[in-house]
Amino acid sequence: MISTATARMWLVAAGNGRVANGAYIGIAPAANIINLRVLDAHGVGRASYVLQAIDWIMTNRTTFNIRVVNISLGMPAVDSYKQDPVCLAVRRMVNAGIVVVVAAGNNGKNSAGNKIYGQIHSPANEPSAITVGATNTFGTDARDDDAVTSYSSRGPTRSFSIDSAGTKHYDNLVKPDLVAPGNRIISAEAESETAAGETQNFLVSQNPALDAGVSSDDSRRMMYLNGTSMAAPVVAGAAALLLQVNPNLTPNLVKAILMYTAQPIAGANAFEEGAGQLNIEGAVRLARVVRQDLNASTPLGAQLLTGSAPATQTTIAGWTFPWAQGINVGNTMATGGALITRYQKVYGMGILISDGILISDGILISDDTLFTDGILISDNILTSDGNPIGSGSVFISTGILISDGILISDGITLGDGILISDGILISDSTLAADLRVQAQAALIDGDISSSMPVVVDNGVDYLGF
């Protein structure tokens, strides 16, 4: 069962393809959907509405077998994830065994169109969540032309806490965790008016071009949308597929598998793509061979797979690409085959994947009670060359995110939350707190995409209805 916080996202995650003869089928069409509406017709709500929805999920998760939650909305990430009430509520769900997928936000560029960093929204700044940025596929099946969209929010997270001396301590987590297609996605469209003639689809009423022209029947219409809100349910559907082939996967294992098998995008750095672009073929293939008898007593370093490790590459649409072969671990990245061949304690319940990473004299090392030996912990943030994590050119030359929130890069640091180094601008996170939440859709103001063919509905779906 997948729970979605925004109605429009259910088709992307698990639509059954009953419109246009299955042309727009969802990622996990066999999954059941529960929609919890927390936003009004204008896409605005309150944090309290989100908290109420999460409380309902926690109360009813067993009754409805809720395994995955998609949250395609966000608000300014001001408070550290350690104090943010929505982040804390997300952590409750993950600790209860629910995979939580969250949109990163659509603030990757400023009003002048310049690339900016540090605008990951809440609750996407929560380390236990799977935070998803958006890619543009440019309407092709091939994946070698895919790119991170300009609007997709970049890390690091700049939420912070303030100590008794008034010093800000920034979280500075590497986010997003991965990216997925989110540009010009054709998805469900609500009917334009109620029976009483009231407008109930504000987006299409204000932007008629969003209608994809799929059907003239109001009950079967579909629409275009851009944004990380569209990318998140793609990953949520993928998580449901992993649980379908291996129901005993923990949220942390689902997250690790999705990152480890991701496709590194050439020219993108870890603050833009995380581990890389979602690779469902590789993720499902790996999930199938993960042991299903793992539990809290499984020793560190025990065999993780039921057989040999699968080949760490995937071929889609005639193009072969390597897996990322690494995962986000809080303030840095970890790489190595032991991540999928040996059991790591951080894959269990009630713990963060980033736990067990220690900083000593500026060198990042692993705590061998939570991570096995043989895992390389990076001390650089790299720009991908399209090969596994660990290759590519250095994006930030030191790349160590110190626990007091200061990001060191070429010795240029400013203590007010703004970092300028080598043309990198990280926006100040001292934004005014806002109790409202908004759906993270870039609408029609997305990246330019080549035209894509639209399959028109003929009134009869592929199942004959």
C-alpha cells in the first residue's frame, strides 16, 4: 500500500493505465493507494495538516499494510531536522518500517536564473527520508541525454539549530539522495468543475496548456506537470516494486539499494543528483537476491545476498551504464562492494544510514560496529563523469562537512550561512518561518523539453473498460 500526500501523484506511483490504453501506466500498477489530502485547491496547507495525516498513517499502517509514503510537498527548511516537527514525524514512520519518499523542492535557481545550492525543503532535509530531485529525459528512451533539471533543489541542507551562545549549527547533509524523471510528466487531472459549477482544478483553470489533450471526457483527462513532486512518486513506485519482490526489506535497505544501483549523470555533482538517477531494473534485480531472513541479531559483515553479487551495470534502450556503487551517508558518500555483499548494521530499523561515520582529525572513517571494513568513505564532493561514485573531478576540494555546520572549501568560509567558493553560491537559510506548505510542482515553468508524442484516449482502456 502506498500513501500519497497529494492526489495527483498516485497515478505516477501506481496508476493502472485505464486511460489511453495503458500509455501512462504507473510504476507499480499492482499497488493499492490511500490518498490523504493536506492541501487545498491552490496547493496550500499547513504543517499541522501534514502532521495529522502522518498520525493517521501511524494509527492505520497495519490495518491497510502501508509500506510506502510519498510526500510531494514542502516548506522552508529552517529548523534542524532534529527539531523540525514534520521531520520528526517522518522519522517516526521510517522507524516503524515505512519507506518515506519526499520531493527535494523546486528552488534550484534564483529569480535571475542562476544555479543556487542549499535550498532543500522540509521534510526533504530529514536524513531517514529518501529525498528525490528531478531529471529531464528530453522525451527520449535513451538515458545518455538525461540531465538534472535547473529548478531541482540542490544540497547541502542548510537547516540549523542555535546553541546557548547563539551560534548556528547547520545540518549540511548531502541531499538529494537520488533523482528521477520529473519534467513534462503526464499524470492524472482532476475534473475542472464540481457539480455545482465550482472550480476544483485551479492549476488547469489558470494554465489551460497543462491539459495534455489525452481525452475530451472530463473523467478521463490527464495533464502535464513539472517538478520534484513528479519525480518523488516515481521513486515511491519503485520502492513498492522492491517490497513486492522482497517484502522483508527495511526502509534503510530500500534506500541503500535505490542509491547503489542509481545511474550517475555526467556533469552533475552529489548536491544535485545524490547518488544518481533512479534505475528500477538494477534495483529490482539487486533486491531479489537480498536475504529475507535479516533481523536485529544478524551480525555485522554477514553475507547480505543469497548468491553472487549481480553485475553492477544496466542496459536500457540499448545504452549500458554503470551503477553508482555508493550511497549517501549524511555529510558524505560511502562506496564499495561490501555495501551490497556484507550486512551493515545501519540497514536495520531505528537507525540512520549515516550513523557510524566518524570524523577524526579531518579524516572520515567508519565505526566498525556499524560498518564493515572495506568501505571507502569519501572526503570530497565530486562532479560525476558518468562513472561510479568516487570518479570524476573534485567539486569541493576538501568536501568535509564539519559537525558545526561550516563547509570548508579552499579556505573560503563565511559564518553567516552564505558560502561563496569557486562560483558556488549557497543560499542563506535564515528564511522566515512559514506554517504553510505548498506542493513542489514547477508547473509549466520547467526546463525546455523536446516535444513528446501524446497518446490520445479512445474511451476504452487496455483492459477493455
